[in-house]
Amino acid sequence: MKRKRDAEMELLSLPALNRMAICGGTHGNEMTGVYLVQEMARRQKELGDKAWPVPIVLVLSNPRAMKECRRYSETDLNRCFTSSILSTPISDSSPYEVRRAHELNALLGPKESKEAIDVLCDLHNTTSNMGVTIISYSPNEWISLHIYKYLKMKMTSVPVRLFMVNIPINEAYSLESVGKNGFSLEVGPQPHGVLRADIYNYMKEAIELAIEWVSLFNSGAVIEGGEVETHMFHKSIDYPRDPESNQMTAAIHPQLQDQDFCCLKPGDPMFLSFSGETVCYEEEDSLYPFFINECAYYEKGIAFHLARKTTLKIPSVKVQRD
């Protein structure tokens, strides 16, 4: 805990970020990342090494799901990157996404190795009203936290927030966990299978700023630390269900819909039953809902997540010189 309290007073020297990966299409119907990676590939082909100030590997993660315009083909690719799954031998009978996860781990990792790519950013869309949200796994992952701080300072046309999963890296299940430093960029609202120009431009701006920050860090500049606001995962909430059929009996209440990252207080409406009754939030603590009414989470039994809002102190950083 002392390290976190004193972090803003420290100056940490961290290894140079020599390679960056940007991945789209991990979920094949989240269109912004697909089209942005394709556009970046076109620019890279045209300009070569002059396209970006740092070498960038561009990856379309789930070609089969992209072709079908579906979230996944057999199983959710973005739940296939735990150390346990990646260390389990695969066969021809393994689900397509599990086999693809092993391929991506070989290309961008291996996970938790010195050969892994230095920074990995995975691009996603949500149907929820979450603006630009960075998802990270560790409160001590300084690179991702600094990139978030930079985006929040620079992007003024859309809210920028940080969601912290806060689990050990070996249990981290999503693609960005393969990199030495990794984060997911979640931008919405956007219906799946649809491309919105405003959402595309938000994601494009965020990626350009992330690349700009990496270049600034590699230049040797001292990048000041400070405080960043984050939302720490607390728990998931399911829809009300019939105890016998397990069918949903209510939808997100209109007063909660689209209120991602707004404070949910005891007594506030959460659900509106199909018979017209309001189901209210009854916990003692005020918390912050997000991924509200996310389309892809119906199959997972999740109406929304709840988070606690907290402040982290991060150190100043500079590139480590030999």
C-alpha cells in the first residue's frame, strides 16, 4: 500500500516500448476495430516505416467470426487467454477460438514471457453508453494507467474512464493480457454489426493518442504521475428471473438505461418488470454501474456490472537507458 501512496513522488525507469500491437475483430461483430485496423494497415502499406513513430503490429483477431459478423464462432475468443487455457494442448477438435488464441499467443506473446509484445491494445465496441473506456487488469500496470491519464487529458469531446478488473495476470482471460503491457479500448454505444462514424472517430483519436504517448515515453521525456480516477470491479448483476423457467421477468429500468458510470444509490430504480413493477437497488453502498444492458451479456446472465470508484496514485515514468 505504501507504494501506491507514495507513487506520485517516485520516478520510475521502465523498459522502452519497442513494439506495439493493435488488434481488432476479437469479437467479429464489433465493427469499429475491424475497420480501423484495416485502415491502419492501408496506411502502413502506403507509408511503410513512416506510418507510425513506433513499430506497430496490426492484427485482425477472429477472421471466422468477422466473416460471419458474429461475436464468435464456437466460443468467446476474449475468454480464452488464461494461462491455463494457453498451456493446455490443443487438437483438431478444440474450438476454433481456442486454437486461434494459441495462434495469437504465439504471434504476440508468449504470455508472461520476455518475448511478449511490449504494448497490446485490443479494440472493442459495446452497446452500452460507456464513451471511451480503458480496461486494465492491475493497479500497478503503469503504462496502461499513464495512457489512460493521457487520453483523459487530451480527449474533450467524449468521457474517458478506466475500469480495473484487478485479478492476477495468469487468470486474465482477454487478449490484451498477452502483452507485457496491455489494455482493452471499449467504445460505445454502438449496435453490434453496425459502424457509426462518431464512434469510429473516438476510437481513432484514442489510438492515435496512445501511439503518441508511447512515442513520447520512448523519446526520454519524464512523464509526470499523479492521481487517476478508476472504477474497480465489484460484482455483476443478473436480470430478475422466473425461478422455474429461468426466463427474464424484467428489463433495465428507463431511469438506469444509458447511465453507465453514474452513481447508483440505495432505492434507485434498477429494473422494470414486464408486469409494470419497479425493482430498486437495495444494497447499502452506492456503486457505479457499467456495461448496462450490453447486448452480448444476455447469454452470460449479466444485466450490468457494479464498480467502486477510487483514486490511484501513479508514479512519474521515463524510459530506461542502457
